[in-house]
Amino acid sequence: MLLLYSVQGGFGCALDKSSKKLIIIGSGNQDNPLMYDANHIPLLGLDVWEHAYYLRYKNKRPEYVSNWWNVVNWKFVNCAYESFVVKGKKFEMTPDGTIKL
């Protein structure tokens, strides 16, 4: 968890389509992890830029990260994992940001 407290950007869990393995990706600044490798399918992400937590948590980033785990939609993460990894399905993102599996 120490890494998450000091990152200026974000982190995520993704599927590497080439190796079919789950990977942890960190991104600095405002970079999107997908900018580095289009073979990565994001499954879970955490924004640790101040805009994501400052209004509620001020400078208490560790508290924000700790509480973030309680609001992760694990059902969706599992569904995405099962769809992409196990079944090899693709997803579609609609203009309003909705993801269709």
C-alpha cells in the first residue's frame, strides 16, 4: 500500500492480452496506463491525484485509499475478468460511458 500513498497519478489492475496474465500498472502524472501498451485491458483503477479525494479527505490520502477498497464494485470487476480472461469476450463502451459486456 505504501506505493499508492506516494504515487502522483494512479494505478490499476489490467489483463495483458498477450500473456493472458493479470498485471499491476502504475501511471505517473495524468498519463493513462493504456497509452503505454494497447494490449492491456483495464479491470480496476484508482485515481490518486488530489482532485479525486481532496474535498472529502484533504491531505489524508492513506485514508482515501483505505476507504476506496470499500466502494470497489467487485461484482463488475469479477464479471469483466470472467468475460475477458475466461471467455475471451470483447466489450463495447457506449458514448455515455456505459460498458456493455
